[in-house]
Amino acid sequence: MNQTVVTLDKNGDIGVIRIDNPPVNALSQPVRAGLQAAIEQVQADATIRAVVVHAAGRTFVAGADINEFSLPELPPPGFHEIFDQLERLNRPVIAAIHGTALGGGLELALACHYRIALESAKVGLPEVHLGILPGAGGTQRLPRLIGAQAALNMILKGEHVAAAKALQLGILDAVVGDEDLLAAALRYARELLSQGKGPRRTSELTVDPASVPAGLFEQARAALQKRPTGNPAPARIIDCVEAAVSKTFAEGAALEKRLVEECRRTQESAALRHRFFAEREAAKIPGLPRDLELRTIKRVGVVGAGTMGGGIAMNFVNVGIPVRIVEVEQAALERGLGVVRKNYEISVTRGRLTAEEVEQRMALLQGTLDYADLADCDLVIEAVFEDLELKKKVCTRLGEVCKPGAIIASNTSTLDIDVLAEASGRPADFLGMHFFSPANVMRLLEVVRGAKTAPAVLVTVVNLAKTIGKVPVVSGVCFGFIGNRMLESYLREAEFLLLEGASPAQIDAAIQSLGLPMGPCRMLDLAGVDVGAKVVFEQAKAGILPPDPSYRVVVQKLYELGRYGQKTGAGYYKYDGRMPLEDPEVETICRQLAAEHGIQRRSDISEQEIIERCLYPLINEGAKILEEGIAYRASDIDVVWINGYGFPDYRGGPMFWADSIGLDRIAERLDHYAQVRGNEYGYWTRAALLTRLVNEGRKFADLGIMQG
Ligand code: 3H9
């Protein structure tokens, strides 16, 4: 037996199998081998009358080791083999669950005969988020235990289920309060023995077909077809759960084994696994001093009660951190607080919050018209209108009123953090916190480190981001940071394509065919053409626009015409309610602009050209961001695009996607467009890093940490 990761001890006549594989007790090969050895030892020891399986550290088993899924073959012993062996033991086996029993961890527990958990524990089969299915018996045992409908629902959603609910569903047999779990499990084992209870094998149960709602599987398949996803797992999950009803355990298990293997070999699953690790890497800041003293954030201030300020405030009150929100006028303050309350009330109607919880949260949100009320805040975030002069004034004021040691942050989406930091008079305490709209919903937070931001400030905010449920990504200072800077090249090409003769619907359809929820034209109409145009004006002011008179003229023209998008009923489209309709007016506008700028119209723009022209320059910009050290890692860029811009997770983000296309191909197409479109303004000039990687036959994924 592998002595270090799995041990078998005896507590009287009870065998105790302990898994100790930090940080999350993943079932990597040594753990599987250790488990198998422990089971064989139990088989050989007739004095053991019952077995408890538990885990050391902060959690029970959090699943298979996700790293192993990238190996050509999963190293033996296999999951089914061990779990079947465990279940076949002829003495009662009890799983003792604390923390989380996820994926293979729950499957291990399901192979045990009884399950006891702490009330703080959670269980789930989240494999779907990795583009695979529960492949260690979960699709066969869970339906046998709790019924096909509940199991299908739980596996397709991949949610974590709290212990109380899991008890109700029949996944758990007992839940205990805050006590010594191992002691409780041993007690439970002795009770079973005293009651003469023996093994209870879930694989021997059958699902009564009469308990399965008519059309359950057909409806699940129809729902998938209606909203197709690039994830290879859901369709196969439905097949497996159906097999749990209609086939023997052995047949269902064989199907599960084959389908999980099919899933893990797909590019989509590789992309989803990349996302899993990328999000965790993104929160790691390289090169930090060892003895950092982090700051404590007990109260937060927000300046501006507009949509953004209100959304930002909600993030904190949702986790119990009180917020002071400042406005200039009482009416604006009341409007802002009213919007927050309305958002919470919508959650009540959807059953996500109780009326009492709304009151508790609103009580944590205090409005004020006086900056002096921010004096006791540990972090203050300004979320006023995106205007450099205004933001500078606000930052200066914050530098005056905030207490020493408070962190001051700007929610700017494009402006120079270093300029704002200087305006505050305390650049070491200053950074950017770029929330995405709606700020209470979108998971991404770009944390922008200024030239003088203190490391402790940066780490405090990255940790805080995790506390409020955000995925933080650190960016250096440049116009638009990681996300909006890359977006700029995407929007630039979308507009040139409009001038050359593509319609908004054609462009959007091409981009959506890749799995993005909306193309650039619909996105700008939704975000506001005015907002989009102002970004261009700000770049002009900052002197960073290319000297190209045709640069993003479409958005500027639509703005001039008051076509602000969905909110004014017209933008790149005209609107019937929320429904975008093609508008001949837009074609006329584009035709006129093309004529003014001497741009040839053509009718041969293909879907492939749209995809390449919008996305390959975006990837090229990503490479520049890396070589400048604006992002630490290529995978950080992927995290930004998946969580902030709806880039499909099953493609792994733009940089992972580029690696899968081949960087030589990307480079070759950039060169091609430089030739056919001309390259007067450097739009198609390859990033030096891209050329280097192509020459060396390497990928973005091969790069280490990049520091500017
Ligand atoms: C599965 O089980 C398939 C089976 O059906 C069998 C098929 C054949 N593997 O998230 P954290 C690392 S698929 C490897 O920051 P938290 C993680 O990368 C699996 N590594 O902690 C990080 O490393 P580092 C199904 C893993 O407290 C460290 O552990 N299970 C795994 O915020 C800490 O993680 C899942 O999908 C793993 N399975 O959250 C559950 N899990 O420190 C995946 C974690 O180097 N895990 N790591 O960056 C989670 O959801 C969270 O990690 C958990 C803890 C909730 C457990």
C-alpha cells in the first residue's frame, strides 16, 4: 500500500481507511493504488467487522485528479475496478464526508454502503463543467439511489448540493453537527453492527421505470437541441442515466466507461480543463515578497450610485461586508438604492432570496451625500462616469478623506490608472478594479496594478475578489487593460467589414457560429453605441488612435445620429422591443461612409474571413499584451475573455483556441490580410512574440510567467 497517501488503521474491530493527499485529496494514481491495497488488506482481515473511509485535511475527496485526464491513458488501477471491489466487501463500509465530496469523491462515497456527513459538507458531480461525465460509476449509482430525474438534474447541472438537501434526496444517511466526524462515523458503524446491519450495495438496486416521469430523457435531449452547447458531456450524460434505468449495472457501467473516455479525448474537454486550472492560476501573483502584511477589509465605500456603483456595492453586501455609497444628489442616491432593492426583489420572485434576506442586505448598504462618511472605509471604489477629469477630481478627494492605509480603487474600464493614482496622492494604496456589467453578475474582475501599487494592496484585492465570488485577473496599465484593449482590434475589423459590404447580421452570425453569445454589432447595441463611441473619443484625446481617417467611423456616425442601440430603438440594427431587425438605413450609412473613405464594397465576404479578421488580430493583440508584460500568462487572457466577454469556455479562450488552430496558421493569415488589405497602419503586423513562437515551433501554453 502507498503508506503516505492511503492508510488502513484499526479502531477496535473497525477498519479506518484514511486518504491524505493534499490539497484536496484528489484520486490520483497513488491514491487509487493505495485504496486498492487497503481494500485487499480488509478482505484478508476477518477481525475487521466494518470499515470507515475518511480523508485528512480540509476536505473529503474532491474528485479524480484532473491533471491525469491529459495523459494518453489513465494509469491503472481503474476507478470502476476499485469502487466495485470496495462495494463488494462483505462488511458495512461507511463514508465520512467533510468539506466537499465531488466527482470521483462522491462516486467513492456512493460505492460505500452508508454515508455520513458534517452539516457544512457539500456533495456533487460537477464533471460536466470539465466536459466529461461522472465516470467512476456515478451515472449508474446515483439514479439507483435517488431516482433518475433527480440524478439527471444534478449531473447535468453539476451543482454542489448542501448536506441537508443531500440527506433529503437520499444521498446521505446521516448528517451531524460541528463535531469530530471520525468519532461520529465510528459510532455510526458500531450502531449498524449492533443492529445487525450489513452491506447495502447501491449497484444491486434497480430504478423502477414507473418512477421515471414520461418523456424525461426525450425532453432533456430536446432541451439540449434547442440550446446547443459545444460541451460534449450533456448528451452522453443523458444516455448513461437512461441506461441506469433500462440496463443492468454492468451494462450501464460499461457504457459510462466508454463515454467518459470519449469525452475526455475531445478538444472541448481539454479546453474546459484548461479553464479550470487557468482560473486558479490567475489568482497567483508572481514575485511577491514573503512577508507581506495584507490589509483587512471590513467596510467598503463606493462613489457613484449608478448602475455600476450599485452593482459593485451588491457584491460586498451579498457576503456581509457593509458598504457606504456616496452620490452628489439625494435624488440620484435614492434612485440608485431603489435599483439595488429592485434587483434583490427580482431574486425573491425567482426564489433565490427571502424577503428577510433582502432587508438584511439593504441594511448593510448605507447611502450618503458626504465624502467624509468614507473616512472609516478600508477600501473605496470610485465608479463615477468614465471621464478622466471627473475621475481625477474624485480620486483627489478620496486621497483627502480616506483613512491612512485604506485602499483606493478606480473602476475605470480604459483610463490610465497611474494618472488617477497620482491624483489620489497615495499611489501605493491605489489600483484599478474593473468590474464588468452587470457588476453583480459578471464573474470577471480585472485588477489593475499601477506602477506604484504596493504588493500588499494588490494581493489584498485579489483575495477579496475571491471572497465576493469573482475571478480576478491582474492586468498592467495600458489603454483598455487586457480585455478592452483586445476588444478594440475586434471592433475595428468588424467595422471595416461593414464598410466593405458585410451586414451586421452577417458579421454577428459568423462570430456566433463560434459560440460567442453575440457578435460585435449586437454587443455594441446592447452596451450602448454611445458608450462604444466615447471609448473611441477618449482614445483620440489620449492621442493613441492610428492616423487612419476611416478608423471606427461607423460607431462615430451612429452616435452622431443618436442611434445609441437597443435603448433608443436603433443602432447597428433597428429594434422591435429587444428583437434586432436588419435596417436598410445602416447599409446606406455604411455605403456612404465607404464612398467617403474610398473603400471598395464587395459581395464575397465569407464567414471564415469574418472570423479570421475579427479574431486573429485580437489574438495578435493578446501576444503583444504578453510581450509587454501586461498579462502574466496567456491563460490569464483566456480567463478574461471567457468570464468577461462570453468567449466559449469549450474553446478555452482566445489564446488556447489559437494554440489549437496552430500559431503558424494564425501568423500566415495575418500576413495574408496585410497583403490583401494593406498594412499602412500596422493593423496586421505580427507581434514579435508570435513570430518567435512560430519560429521555435512553440505555443502560447508553453510560455511561462511574462513580466514587463
Ligand atoms: C472526476 O472526478 C471524474 C471522475 O468521474 C472519474 C472519471 C474517470 N484535481 O479550487 P481551489 C487543486 S473530475 C486536481 O483553489 P478551493 C487546484 O487546482 C473532478 N487538482 O480550492 C488548486 O491547486 P493550486 C471532479 C485539483 O478551496 C488546489 O487544488 N471534481 C482538483 O477554492 C486548491 O483548489 C471537481 O471538478 C482536482 N480534482 O475549492 C472538483 N481540485 O493550489 C474540482 C482542486 O496548485 N475542485 N485541485 O492552484 C473544486 O471544485 C475546488 O477545488 C474545491 C475546493 C471546491 C474542491
